[in-house]
Amino acid sequence: MKSIKAVMLAGGKGTRLRPYTLVLPKPLIPVGDVPVIESLLKWLRRNGVRDVFITIGYLGHLIKALCGNGRQWDMNITYNEEPEPLGTIGPLRILVDKLKSTFLVLNGDLVTDLDLREFVKFHKSHGGILTVAVKEKLVKVDLGVLESEGGVVTRFREKPPIRFNASMGIYCMEPEILKYIPEGLYFGFDDLMHALLAAKVPIHVFNHDGLWMDIGREEDFFEAQHMLNGRRKTDV
């Protein structure tokens, strides 16, 4: 991937992981012995990404202290501080003068083995301005579900499993997308989806069948720890 840049979003407060995030920003929460942001940066580097912008806010000075300028991983890291919380997509407006070609955006709390080269290749193949990496999830609804039409039940399912594509928090974008993001306002991924759908802008998805965990979710955080411990036992 020639000279592609990545934006890592690391400014959130991580409220779902309290009390851990009362003393550490979410990207510094360790998975095993390594902070998740360090694992992510090494994953980016293995996939050919060297230039990374990290947007910081809550306890951002601790992220700076760990990652520095990125030279220890043969990377170039620069920081952009949010003057106030801007959501998952709003911080991109801060970088409008620096994102002049295809770029990656990712949340700073992921564990994944997504092949970024294939992801970017797919993005370029369709010519759109946004590709979202997705992972199929199966959720079992622990209730009886009634489907109705005109007030009359047409179907009943007891505790049905539902399959859906979940956003992995990894995106490939073109600079044109920045015009849909307001400046200085809180603007989440959901806001961007609604804005693009309203403007009838195609949104493409890239299906990933491998590993993906959102460490900001407590259940994924503990699952990642158990998975790593299992690997260690296998290695012994």
C-alpha cells in the first residue's frame, strides 16, 4: 500500500470499561502484556502503513508517552487533540488539510487480523468514497418474537438467532467524504451513515471472516484475555 495514511481515533473516555478507564485511556488497556494501541500500531506497520495520525482527548498525554513519534516501530506518528469530544467521525475534520488521498480510519480499541492490503484493494476496485469492514455476528434473542401485519400475528419465533453485519470500526475513505462531516460538532459514525444514505452516496462493505474484537466491550475484553492465555498454554 503505497504511502497510505491512517487515522486512529483514541480520544474517547471508555465509559463501558470503567473502572479500568478511570486511570488509563481505553487504547492503553492491556491485552495480555501489551497495550491494545501498541498491538494495533504493529498490525498497521505489518500491513505496510507507516504514517499515522492519532486523535487524542481524554488522558491523551499517556498515549503520547507510550507511543512517542513512532520511530521504535519505524513509523511516523503525529497527534491531533480534540478541543472537545467530537464523536467517532468528527475528529477527521481537524485533519482536512492532511488527508488528500485514500486513507484508513480505525478505532483505537480493536484486536483483528484483517488483511489491510486486500481491504484497500477492494476499496479502490469499486471507486466509491467509503468502505466499511464488517464482521458477521450471530445474536440469540432471548425472547419470543412476534411478527405482525395489520395487528394480526403472521409469524412467531421462540428465541430466534439473528445474523447481521457489524461494523468493525475500520474504514477506508476518500477525501471527498470530509465534506459530509461538519466542523467543530460532535459527529458519530451513525451520523455519517445517515448523511451518506440521505445523499444517496453508495456505502460499500468488506466482509471479514477472521478475528475481530472490540476491546471497548467488556465481554470482548475478557474474551481476548482468555484467548491470549490459551495461546500461551499451547506454547508452553
